[in-house]
Amino acid sequence: MKTLISNVRAVLMDAADTVLSGAFVAVEDGKICSVGTQRPDGPFDREIDGGNNVLMPGFVNAHTHVPMTAMRGYGDGNNLQDWLEKYIFPTEARWDDRAVACCTDLGLAEMIASGVTCIADMYMRTGVIAQRVAQSGISANLCCGGVLFSDTFDPETDHECQVQRALTEEWHGYNDGQIRIDASIHGEYTSRADLWEWMAAYAREKDLGMHVHISETRTEHEACKGRHNGLTPIQTLNQYGVWDTRAIAAHCVWTTPEDWAIMAEKGISAIHNPMSNLKLGSGIAPVSAMQKAGVNVALGTDGVSSNNCTDLFAEMKLAAILQNGANCDPLAVLPAQALRMATANGAAALGRKTGRIEAGYDADLILINFDALNLTPCHDVISNLVYAARGCDVIMNMARGQVIYQNGEFLTIDIERVKREVQDYALPLLFQK
């Protein structure tokens, strides 16, 4: 199908941060095929008049735990370890496939409605999540978050290795790359060297990315140094080849300049989750310093359970003003830099050709209602997007050339069925007395 989007102000996310007024964006076979101010030749199967609103690349939410939408607000007011051990882990032990499926749908719907077109998700029952992502239409890099607590390890029988192999064989590259499988290590503190070496070798063999929680809390960071002769999580895993592939490191709150040098050299992307890190009292990631050290920084929301929503507009604003305040420098993170974290930087982190409005890129596009009161007047489109826009201002979400949400209507998810299923089945199962 050929689609033409016209009468928009297109935020291209090119090197010049161009906002192209009166733009025409043509889409065919899931890709952007032309961008310009002149109507392209030829017929189109569908035309979308943008109403002089703003068209931008869809958001890349580069660190999520989608099914945890069921735990929104549950266990609030605790530090990370107490929150995990007293609230989250006992609830997660009750999951079944049916509950994961409907809670995944609910989480995906929330993200779609606020402009997300691509995610990197780490969670259990990952095959179920893959099924729901495939139906939703967005793209995803999925992983299971490998753990190893036992003193014995046999990759032929180890559950995490079995899951990794099965996921890769069934889902990696699904639907021309809509779904990709990454290798993963939940964290240094939840696993051991045997698993690190196996995951690193498997990622290299299968050409997969790597997804790891890194230095989220001071306790985690310092305990790792105590176990490994002063080496940080980044440095420890580096000794085992974990970073010898495209990799994303979630959080990075307590990383050091020595870590950043490794990250820049290896091409490890830091995934900044400011809302979650602040809510759990984990600290403030040194984003501005990491960027100056050459580290690619992207944005994630983490799980709804620790955020408590997935609005990348809110995450962008916080990411910018938090660094400005922490560094006493209003120029520490400029609006265009924050927008890039949520789009092009996220695409680079996940190894995807999205995050820009340019011919040849995936047609992951969202339309923002710039008639909204909170966006009026508009002196600077990018500034308004970062500091004033909200997820509810999204009026269209196009993922891989397919309109999946428009004017409040979900086109790939039966949202009423999902809400009933969550209320009547998942919540009673997960929070049974």
C-alpha cells in the first residue's frame, strides 16, 4: 500500500534538527520513500491530511518490562531491594501465559497511544510477549533477562540457555525484522560468570544484541566492586566478552568515567530511565558527562511498576531538566538532544533503521495535535515537543507503514476486551490473598 501524509510540519531528526513546513511524506511497503515540500508524482492508496500538525519519528522506548503494567503503583514507597523482594518477586511468581498476554496488551496500548513505535523489552514468558507484540504492529527487541543463582551450570539443561535458544530460533527476524531477539543478562548481581560467557558467545554466534541492567543503585555497584577486586559491573562483564556485540546497558546511574571509556570504545548504549531512578531513590545518571565521553544515550521508561506510566514525552522533559538542574547548567541537555535520545539514539541502540524521517527508513511516524492548549502558541516546535507536549497529544501512530492508532481508536488491539481480561482474570490471579 502507498500512503501519502501531507500538510504537516515534519521533524526530520537529521543533523540540522530540521523542521520541514508544508511537508509531504510518502510511505510504501513499510518504508519512507520520499520526503519533501512538493507533492510526489503518482497515485496513492491512502492520503492522510495532517492538518498542519507536527509529524515526528515514533518513540523508541529502549528499556521496558511491558507486562508489569499490572503492578502500577503496587509497593510504592520502598527502596529497590525491598520493593523487589517484598512486592514484585512474590507477585511475579504467580504469572501464567494468559495473564502475561493481557497485561502485555495493556502495556503496549498505553505506549502506542502515547507515540511509541519500537521497544526493547526484558521479561519472563518472552514468547507470549512476542505474540502480543506481533499482533500490535510495533517493533521490538525482546529478551528474557538471564539469571543464574546455582553453583552448577550446564548450558544443555540450564533454563535460561534453553529459553534463549528457543526464542532465537522461533522469533529472531520475525516479519522482516519486526521482532528481534537479543541475548541478555539480568544483571551482574543476579548471575555468574558461566552464564556471562555462554550468553556472550551465543550473541556473537547468532549476531544478537545484548541487554543488561547496569549500576542501577549504589549498593549494586559497590557490591560488585567488592566481589570483583574493585571492578565495576561494566568492567567485570567486559572481562567475559559481554560487550563484544551491539549492547544496551540500562540505568548506568553509578557508572564511572572509566566505565564510559569502555562504553564509548565498545559502542555500548546507556539507556537512561530518569523517572524510575528518581522514584526508587536510585540516583541521577550522569547523562551529560556520558554524552561528552562519547556514549550514545537513549531513553527508557523501565516497568510501569516503578514509573508509573510509559509517557516518553514526560521522560524526555525530565531527562532534559534533570541534567540542567543537577549540573547547574541550562545547556547541559538541550531540547533537540532530549528528542534525539527518544528517537534516533534509541534506534542506534537497538540497531534499527528508524528514528528519522528520511527515505529508506522504517515508516515509524506519529502525528501530534499542535492545536492542543498546552502547545499553543508555538515559538519552537522542538522545544514544545520536549517541554510542553504530552502523550495524550498523539493523534496518529503509524508503525512500519501501518496506522495502528488514530484519534483515540486502537486498530490492532481490542482494548475493551483487554481491560476486561486484566480486571477479571489477571488482577485476581496476581494479587490473590
